[in-house]
Amino acid sequence: MSLRTLFFALATVSVAAAFAQDSLFYSNGNVIVGQVEEIGIDVVKYRTNSDGRSVLIEVNKQDLSSLKLKGGQAYSFTSTGADAQENAAFLSRKHALSVDVIAPALNHLTIGYEQVIAPRMSLVAKVGYIGLWNPNRESNDVYGNKGALLSAGVKFILPRSAKRTAALGDTHPLAGWYLRPELVFSTFKRTYSYYPPYNPYNNYYYYSPETYSSDYTNAAVILSIGRELFLGEHITFDISGGLGYGMQWRDGNTENGLYGYNDQQYAYTHTFLGNTAPLVVSGALRFGYAF
């Protein structure tokens, strides 16, 4: 072998080594050449060139059959039949029961039910009992009340980002960012005590309170935004907040006018923004079980 031939061979090997890159083999047969930056539990991050620019791509392992690093290491991600069945079983869970974890601290218990009714759409309903605690605080707006609540709405899952490949948990029909218009209703009896003032005409003091009660009925239309995600194969976590318009009736009527006599700002399903405004806000922090 001549010196020129040897030099040319060494130069070729050096150039090939300098431009060697990692190879990612997709399950659909595509092969992408790039630079792998991270191999995580669920996703692989790599960079590739597009129109002369370096682009970071995040792909779920379930979409890859294997990858080979430029150093020679090879990884296989081919799912077994058992894995495929497990993934299919996870995605087929279209029902969920949930409980609001903040509600007990506010004197009520709320149970929710959700069912997928169409792609990116599900029906949501909640029922609740008002009056878990009665710690002798009759004058409090939250405690000392007894009643029930009900709400129903439709949840619309918002489109997911096209810049990344979602993990399996994010592709579930119940998971993701959403908008949820809903109707809410609550009714409860408030019992409170009142000490009449000193009567100077008969020099009489009232040593025991007089007890009164009022029936409150509340209704509102609320638009909530939130996110639901999976903490495993069955457990869900849902956080949301909403804004809407509500009305309140006391003892079957709006005595002295609705907006001048809204003395129960907290209605368990929502809270009025002041006692002279029809605007309401709501929020929830829920854990659930999908099946």
C-alpha cells in the first residue's frame, strides 16, 4: 500500500468519525439521524438539523423500536405483547370517580364522576353533602349549615402541543388541559343565634340567644379551566379554577333585592365576589380513580 493510499484511508476514517451521529429507529420504520441528549424513563430527547438549524425533539419510547449511539451502544425499546396489552388497558379506562380533598375543611363532602363520551370530550357530574361539621359556630358562613349540592358540565380537552411527543399518561382521553362549562346548584339551611339588645323600658337583659334559620338556594353558570393528569395507571390528579355568574335566593325570594341581600357569599359550589355582585369564582383540588 502506497503512502498516498494510506493517508487517504486515514483521512476518510477521521472524517467519518467526526460526522458520526446517533441513529433512532422508529416503530413505523423511519430512521432519524441526530444527537441523543437524554434517555429518560418515558422519553428520549435528541437534536437534529432542520433547514440548517438544530432542533430539539422529544419522543416517547413507545414510538421507538431501538436506537444506536455513535459510540456503538444500542438500546432496544420494542414492546412485548404484555406491554402492548397493558397500554391498551390503560387507554381503555373511560370512567373516573373523584373526591375534592379541600371540601371537608369547608364543611362539605363532594364526590365526582367523569365519563368519556367522545374524543377529547367527557361528561362531568358532582354531588355533595353540606354539613359535615357543626362546631357550635352558628354565626359562621361556612359551619352550622345543612344541605346538598349538585353540578354537571362537559369537559373539552384542549389540543396538545405538536412540538413534543406526549407520554402515555398524557395521551389518555381524560388527561390534559381543559375547559369545562358547567351548571352548579346548592341549597342549605343556615342556623344562627342572635342576642337581642338590652330593653331599657322593662330593664330586661336577654341571657339566652334566640335562634333563627334561613333557607338559601344558589345557582350559577361557571366556565372552569384546569388540568387533569395521571399519577400512575389509575390515580388521577385534577386542579381547576373558574369564573361565572350566579344568583342566590333566601327563603324562596330575593328579599330587598338579590344584590343588596346576598349575605351568604360562600355557596359551597362557588363564592360570590362581594355581596353586591353576581360574579362568582370557584376552584377544586381533586384526586380520582380511573376504571
